[in-house]
Amino acid sequence: MSNAPEFNAKQLRTALGTFSTGVTIITTRGEDGLDYGLTANSFNSVSMDPPLVLWSLSHNALSAPAFISSDHFAVHVLAADQTSLSNRFAKSGSDKFAGLSLTRGKGEVPLLQDCSARFECRAVHQYEGGDHVILVGEVLSFEHRVAAPLVFHSGGYRQLQQQADHADSASQNDWLGFLFGRAYYQIQLLIRQQLVRQDLQDEDYELLAILSLGDGRTAEELYQLHGFIGKQLTPEHLDEWVTKGFLEFRREHDGLDRAYFTPEGQCLAKQWLNSARSAEIQGLECLDLTETLELRRLIGKVIQHTGADLPAHWQKERIWKANNLWQQVVN
């Protein structure tokens, strides 16, 4: 009877998954003359003198007999753009090598192309490791190139991001503030391109964007909000919008004159929101639905973590009015 401690297998797998690894494809040529290959993240270096590496293989793998009996195997360390290749060799029951450009290495082992690194090995040791067999190989030859690696962590593929020194991180193009700003700017460009066709200028765009989040502001509030985003609004520009029939000022019970959209202005705001929605869709075309939802969730976490204080034009009643206008556009 085994004296091994009892663990919840799923929880143990999850805990082990917190250790990030590279992703490899191991290939060999079987005694039957067929090519075999599988995806593995158990690859590791053992020794430099002699140069030894190891990886582990499940006894239940269909290709286990071929690898166990083979004198040679090759380890391919995958690059970040080889996710599809990794998925291909992670499946069983199909011709994994179909359509691939192959060369032959030691022992006629099939060699894949364009990997981060490739090691041709002679099988030298095998050790029992529970439900796996540990295969040790001596590196006979290798090659590598500079390429971002494919990384596996917590059950999924990940991208490796180089951490900049704190002293110069603000000057790097991967600073989060820069990335947020650039993404916002580039989506804005898509909106502006559509509004230019309606003879709207940059200053019209800024005023329209602010008012679409909720009208009913005083001229002084509009001046302040433009200053908040680094822009300047002039009284002449407000007068021009009134003359064009987009805005009207009404005296409220507090004695202040507040700007409201006219029906023509409401129509213009809906056109702007349509342009904004179209630009958002176009900007997110590179993401699938899961990635889009995750992006929104992560940005939301950043916003929540960095502070709950909002500028006046993002107060709840303003957001409600903007969402109400959005619903009119969608419906």
C-alpha cells in the first residue's frame, strides 16, 4: 500500500500551474518508421558537462512506446507566435506533421522550423516517475534565435513582458499610462475621421464629446472641463453652436444659464455616439469576445484600485444621461 499523502488532484494541478514554463514540442522517429511528436512543458536542463536535458512523458500517451524505444529525440522550444503549432501537437489521433516543412536530424528524427531553440539529443537514461517516465538526453547539436518565447502559466498561454528598471520605466513605450493614452488617441482618430466628413473640427469634437456625457452645464463648467483635458473653449465657439442651432442656453431655477442640446444637437450627438461605437468595434477587431470582456474587466480593476474620485462630468447622473442616449442610438 502506498504511503503517499492524499491530495485533491485538481487543486494540486492548479498549484503546480502557478509555476511558469516554456512550451516545447518533442519529436522522434519510431522503430515502425513513423514520426511522433507531442507538446510538453516538462523540459529542463540537467547538466552542462556532459550536456544533458530531461523531460517527462505519461505512460498513457499513445506515443510513449515510440519515445521509450527510440535512441534519439529532438526538443523544439516554441516562440510566442507558435501557439497554433503547440495546439496541433497537443492533440492526439491526427497526422500532426501533415503540411509542415520538415528536415531530418540525428536518427532521422523530424525537425520543425522557426522555433526559438532546437536541441537534437541521444537518449541516455530513463527513470520511472510515478505515472510518467523521465527521459534524459545528451545534447548532440543545437541552434537558437532571438525570439519572444511561448509561455505557459495557470493552464493557458501567456506573453512574457520584460520588466524595465524603475529609473527609466517612465521613458519606455510600455508604460501603462502611455499605452492607455495611445489606445484612447487612436480610437479617437477613427471617430474624428468620420466626423470630418460632417465638417466638424477638433474643437467641435471635444465639445460634442463632453456634452454627450450630459448637457445642462454652465459655460464656466464647460470651460473648466475643456481645461481638464488640456483644451481651450472660447465664448465665440459656444456662440457659434447656438447660431448653428445645436445648443440653447436656458435660465434655471438656480439663476444660472445652462447649455442644452436642441433637437438638431441631439441628432448630432447620436451621430457622434454612432461613430464612437463604430470606432470601438473597429479598434477591438483584433480581440475575441473573451479577450474583450477581460480587457474591460482589467481596466475596471485598475480604475477601482487607483481611486474612486471622479471628475464632475463623470458623476453618476451624467453617466446615466449618457447611457440613456446610448440606448437611443442602439435601439
